[in-house]
Amino acid sequence: MPAVIRDKFGRPIRDLRMAVIDKCNFRCPYCMPAEIFGADYDFLSKSELLTDAEIVRLAGLFAQAGVTKFRITGGEPLLRPNLPDMIAQLARLPNIEDLAMTTNATYLVDHAPALKAAGLYRLTVSLDSLDNEVFQRMNGRRGTVEQVLAGIESAKSAGFTNIKINCVVKKGMNDHTIVDMARFFKSSGHVIRFIEYMDVGNLNGWKMDDVVTASEILQMIDAEMPLEPLDPNYRGEVARRYRYLDGSGEIGLITSVTQPFCSDCTRARLSGAGEYYTCLFAQGGVDLRAPLRSGASDEEILALLTGVWQNRTDRYSELRTSFTDIPVKGAEMYRIGG
């Protein structure tokens, strides 16, 4: 196994989230507001995106630095051509314990079998409400609940067993549908995770007043379907786990606004353009595409990415919680996955 690379706070690098494309077919207001990301928006060109070979090469170097978990993100990753071929190459890299993907699931009906055959371990599906009118308000009217549920079923039929559902909760938008979401997935075998609305990027008009706190979400669900806390599956797990007292499943709460987990964060991020970020809220990334394309050796790139991590001091969420308002925010979620 690779030597453990740690940052200034002693946090190892263990997880790499790779945004393989910046485009998405949805226009969720917390990530890609339709009024900004219109039909003429200038997304990355093919030449600006990392190639499959470049992504796999960088992933292998991150694995040498200590990464054991990969997550494929976007944008919507299933808009990336030939994605199963890339996943098959990533699955063959040594020392990788987990290979997952986050998707809005609207294309899963067509791609789930190929993804499973390629070696993808797990899927996380974004679904913010079961009420179709609410759901469409939250995705720019670009898809339906029925499409997402069909995608989940196709993934299950293809052999995916550990499917997670992510629900971003925004006050006054979908918080009245939380209990229905929990009840729907309660005995499904899928774990639903409710995410506090976060201030990622600069375009979503985030305000603390829009946040439904994890404690409020927990109270809503517990009042209808009693819950008890569970221990984390591993150190650094982002979701706080709770199980139903009747044994019919569990939920997760992702609390980066009110109960930050910076102290255990082991996640690095790679944008589709090859920018290496050490925090979801980082103001800038380190360009890895340029050295890749200028002939840098594996040893040189490995030294670069390990050096960046060793100098890491990120703890944005802890600082934001302390000071409420931080005027300068970082990269947009659609570029680095979320």
C-alpha cells in the first residue's frame, strides 16, 4: 500500500471525486441556475476536457498517493461519451476499494447494465422530491420523477445493490416533502440522505435563511417514523446515520452547514479540465492538465499532487459556521462535482 500522505491537520488523502464533464441536462437552482446557464452557455470544449487516458493516468497517480475511493461526478456524468470504457480502466487500478458514481438517473435506463459490467461498484442518485411539480421546480423543468425512479429500478435490475438517494433540502421549496421521501424509501433497501442546502459557488444566491437544518429534518422524520443514531461506517463518512426503530432501513444527514466535518475530510476533487481542488469550497484549483500535456513524468505529477495535499489547510465550513458570512467563495459545483 502507498505511504499515507497527510495535510497540515493530519488528514490523509483517501477519496477522489472526478468531474468527467461540466454539462448537465438539469438546471437545478442550487448548482446550475437556468437564468445563467442558458442555451448559449459556454461549457468546456472537447479539447479543454481531460481525455479518458488523462483521467485514468491521473487517477492512477492519486492512487499512488493514497486514494482508495473514486467517485465519478459531473455535471451529469452520463453525458460523457464512452463512460463505461473509462470506468472499466479505473476499476483495474490497484488498491481501489470503492468506485462510485453520482447521477440524476435520467439516462440510467440506457446505461445501467454497461456501467455494472464495466466494474462500477455503487450508484448515488440525486432526487429532491417525489412531488413532480416540486421536483421540476428544482431541476429547471428538465426531467420527471418517473424518469428518475425508472433509472433507479433499472440500476437495481442490473445488479446494483447499495444505491443511495441524495436529496438537497431548501426551505420553502421542498422541505414539506421530506417525510414523504423518507417514507417512500424506508423499506426499499436504498438509503436516502438529506443534505443541508450549501453555499457552493457564487451563483445560487445562498442565504442561511434557506437552510433547513439537519436537526429539523431529523425531528420531522422521527416524529412520524422513530429513529435512533448509528455509528459511522468509517472515519470521515460525511453522512450522520440513523436507523428506523422497526428495523426497516436507515437515513443519512449531511450537515456541512450546521455541523461541519472538516476535521475528518479526506476528499480531493478533479474538474473535467484537470483542476485539482482540495476542498469543495476552494477558491481555486491547481492545473494538472498543463503538465500532463507538456510531457511531465509520472514522478513530477505525483510530486505536485502530493505537495499540494501536504500543504492543505482547508476548513471552509468550520470557518463559515464561526463567522456566518465569508465574502469570497470558490468554484461552481458543476465544475467540481459537489
